[in-house]
Amino acid sequence: MSFGFSFYLTISTMSDTNKYMMMAQIQIIDEDKVHPSRKNLHWWHAVFFFSIISLLICLLQLVLPPPYGLMMASAEVGEVGIAPGCEDDMERCICPRETICATDTLSIILLALARCSAFFDYPLYMMLFLSKAHNLNNHLRRTLFREWIDFGDMHKAHKIFGIVVGIETMFHSFFHLLRWGLNNEMSLLWQTAAGITGFIAAAVTPLICWPMVVPFLKQHIRFEVRKGLHYLSIVWAIALLFHAPSRIPVLIGTASAVYAVDHIFGYVKRNNLIETAYFERYGENGVALHFKNPKSWEDKSPTSYVLIMCPWISKYEWHAFTMFPEPSKENHSMLCIGNSGDWTKQLYDKIKVPCMRQLYVHGPFMTEFSDTAVTTSNAIAVASGIGITPTLSLMMNYAGRKRINIIWGCRDPGLIEFILHKVDIKAITKNSFAFIFYTGKRELALPKNLPANVFIFRSRPDLENTITGIITAIHSGEGLPEELYEKQKKIANAPFRKRMMIAMTRVINVYDKNEMFDYAVEETAKAAERMQEIDLESGRSSDSDIDSEEYGNIESHLPVAIPEDQVSLWGLGAMISRFLGVIGEYSRRDIEDIFDAIDRNRSGFIDRAEFSVFLRVATSETKTRSSRDLLSSMVAFTDMEEALSSSMHNPRGLLTGVSSHHAAATTSNSRHGGSVFGDSNTIEYMNKLMNDCDGAKPLEEWSIFYCGGSNAIKKD
């Protein structure tokens, strides 16, 4: 950006799931606030300081005599019995044991290179295991250590240390093998413990490291396979425990023991079986999960992530997802799981209808956003795709205490609809704004009363204009341009019939119509069973689940004798209520009119073919006064579907045509980022604010944080 203030950017991954979710905190500060030599300094750089100390110790060992070092006199080498003495007319050489015996100049150089690479890695070996002790790190995040150690950086540090160890393990092995080969000692590879364990460690290292860091391998190897290969690190650690007689067992043994105890503790004490978790598809590309918090979760931070395992998919796969509090139910949590990998696709395919399933939850664990994500009074949350979930989690944590504005770019209509209906955006963005930039194709089923501070655009965001526009509007006190509110009113005040059509269209895009029909058949059968308990004389039911007023006279719509594979009005209504959930609106009278018009023989039931006609009518934008008028105008039922299919059309976008200005932004700027808010004037205001501050820091109380989705942003 070019408006006179800088960004301090720290990027780290929250969790290893499907594709790594990138999260970043960007602090907006004065350019002179960040010292050039310190802005890129991180706590884990101190680990490399200890690596350098370890390297110096190795060099001292190579030049000092026993008992402090390895450099021995030629006579001492002869007494050991491995070699007759030093070569190349050297008075001193190294030969304490056969695997590190170097009696000539070249061998000493190769031995020095091999040992220095290993010594440099000793602190990294320990941190590879300690960085993944999630339960320990989760506890330490609540202690004074958080002031010096950013525990949100643990995965990033683990990745960097793993790359260094992966490279230097190869160097270490290469120089040892080269020395053995030149000295005709290659048999040491299979005749000594150091050779065998070193070979095992070197063999599994590429399998552990490279599938996780090489882009080509990440794209062509399933995450589950890569994760399984990563657990070869256990074999790697065991091999190193027996690789050398002294230091490695202590260093690796201590760190791996901490990791093992932490791992066992987590799976024994922090695993919870959720027997009645509610699953539903939130849209065309993901699943929403709702469950009651276990008792052990009381007073936990809402900005957390959990590992979940669904035994009906795989008993061995755990995946991490951000959770946030269920807005409508106290002590309940929600997860939105995007369909972006093999496991998530299996989950999506299995949730054919909204249902209850069991799962295991491990955690919760605090995230970067649990610490110091927002340290200022004003903030801007930039999110893309499914990255809105950790953003909302954070915003709920700060609701009423911080002014946090949202800029959310998303092409998934189901996710936008789910969030707008499930989350009270108005409450968590009090005194601030929420800008949603929708780049999908289907029309959105928006809430009836869309908050005035929530704005939806059919374009990509121009971040420079949008960010400067928000800051200018709040800092200057002038607020947003009035035309934005006028456009928003037009969006929020869509006709009821339009909202119903969009809501029903959403359902048939999310779920398979055959699954919907089968569910309605089941509900019809259940309703018939409950009907038998109704005292028709009093009109009262012994089952509190049934409402005698719903859909009018139940008796007239639900005979006791049920035709096979057919649906009653009651079953149809139960299906719509369950599949639609709270997203969108529908009219009981309209549904009854359509049902009665399709049920031409007045049997009180419709079959599978008639159900397809019902869906077509319910999702049409016909101009006729009612669905009954539409159907009665058709000559024969056999011509119904053909006539309906010719009259249907699929509008391109809900927001197009809202106003001439907005329509232009939708069409001309959808590829390049629409300048729907903010412009050169807001950028100029920011520059002036920075240049004319007279030593003050007007933007010191502003910060930006970003959370990206699991899929890459597409160009089109």
C-alpha cells in the first residue's frame, strides 16, 4: 500500500489440516515505530543462537585433547588399537572409536563437516518435538512466558527447524559415507550401531520432511498419506537414541519423552466423545457442525481450535478446525468445515441430510488470535473464504470492547448465507462496519432484516480503497457515504416471494433431491404413527411433538393409510423445515397451494415425479399470481415438467441491478476488484493524516489482522 504508513507482518500457520490455513497479524504503525534491525526478529531465532553455541563446542572438541576434546596424539591412537597412528606426518589426529576415526587430513575435514552439521542441529532436534507438545504449549500460553515467546509461532518454527534438519541430516550422512568410502570402511554402515541407526534416520528423513514442504509433492500426495509419513519421525527419534553413546540420547530422549507424555495426556484427558453432534451442509461446499461443550470446557477461550475424529469416516484421522460459540445456544460450539480435501469431501458426501452423528473432539487449543491479536482500540479484520471462522471467533471474544470492522471476500454463497443467519453480525460489529465481497454465481438467501452496518458487493475488494475508506469514515467522524446505505436498503427489502424462491433454490443446490424426497417419506411415516395417538374428538395429541394447527387440518392432509414411496403435506413441510433450517424464508400457504395444485387426484400425497415438479415451481420466479394459477393453466400433467422447464430461468445475481453505480461495479470490476468504497480522496486523507501529524501517531490505535481460507484465491 502507498498511503504513508507501514505494516508489520508476522505470518504463521494455525494448524496442519488439509491445506495449511494461513493466519497473519498486521500491525498498522508509524514507519518510525519499527526499528529496522528488530522488526524481523522472532523468539525462535534464539534457538539458532544455541545452535551456534553447540557448533562452537563441536569445533573445540575437534581441536582440544582429551578429556575435553577428541584430538589425540599419534601414540594414543595406536594404543586404542583401531589404527596404527596418525598419517600425513601429523602428530595428532582423531580416533576415539572406529566410526569417527580420522587419521589423515582429508578424513579430519570430512569428519569435522559431518559432526558440525549434527551439533548445530542438536537444539533443533529438541524443538522439533517440544514445538508439537500442544497441551504443554497451550498451558504456557496462559503464563508469563507468553511475553517473550509467541506460542502461535510454534508450527512455523517447527516447519523451519524441520527443513534445516532435513537438509543437514543429508549433509551429515553424506560426509560420513564419503569418508568411509575413501578409507575402505563402508562395512561400518552395516556392522556398527552408529552406521545402522544413521542409515535408518537418513532413509526416513526425506519421507518425513519433503512431502510437507515441497509444493509439487504437497499437490500430488494426499494429506492423509503425507501426515502418515510424517509420523515416521518416531522411527527417526528411536534411531537417533541409539546412534551415539553420549549426548544424543539425553537431548533427543528428553524432548521426545516430553512430547510422548504430552501426547498421551492429551488423548487420555483432553479427548471427549460427543454422542449427539448435529451435522448439516451449510452450502454447496461445506458442512457445519454443532455440539454441546463438554463440562471440562467451562471458561475456555472462544478463540480456539479443536482436533476432531469421525469414526464413521476414519478411526485414525484427526483434523484441526477453528470453533466459535453457537450464537443461539449457550454453552454450545460450532465448526464450519470447508470442502477442500479428501477427508472433508468424504464428510460432505456422508452428510446427505441434516443428522446427528457421534465424533471425538480433542482440545480445545488456543490460537494466535487467543493471545494479542487485537491490541488496539480499532481494528480491521480481513478474511477470505472459510477464514471467516477464526475471525468471527476473535470478534466474539472482543465484542463490545473493541471496534472491529470486517472485510470478507468469499465466492461460496452457502457460507455467506450460513454466517449471516447464524451469527449476530450487528452485535459483534457494534459501532463498526462489515463489508462482504461476494464473487460467486448463485443468488444469496439473505436474512429478512439485514443490519444497516452490513454491506454486500458483487465484486472483489480493492483493499487499499476499502481500508482507507473505513479508517477515514471512523477517524473523521463523517461516516459512510449515504448512497451505500440506500443500496443496502434495496438489498435488504427484497420481496418475500423473491426471498422464498432463493431459499428453496439454495436447498436444492446443497442437497440431492432424491435424499430430500426420501427424508420427506420418512417424516410422512413418522407423522402417521403420531396420528394414531391423536384423540380426534378433542383434537389433542398425547405427543407434544405435533402441532394440530400446523398446515391447517392435519386429518385432511394425512390419512392413516400411506401409499408406498409418497409424501404428505406434513412430511413435505417437515423436510423443508429441516433442510432449510433458519436460512431463508418460506410461506406455509404458498407450499400448501403448490402441494394442492400438484396433487391433482386429491389423494393427500405426491410421488417422486410430482415432488420434482414441486421443487421446480417453488424455485421459479413466475409472474403469475399463484402457483395454482401456473399449474391450472397446463393442459395435462404429463406436460407439466416440460412446460415448467421452459419457463424457468436462473438469474445471475441478487445484487445486480440494485443501482446503476453498483451494477457497474459488478460487471466491470468483478475481475479486478471493485472500487465500491473508498477512493483517491480517502487515500489522500490518509497521506495528509500521516504527514501533518506533528509528531503524533494518529494510527497507533489501529491494527489489521488477516485470516485466509484453505483454498487458493482464484484469478477469475
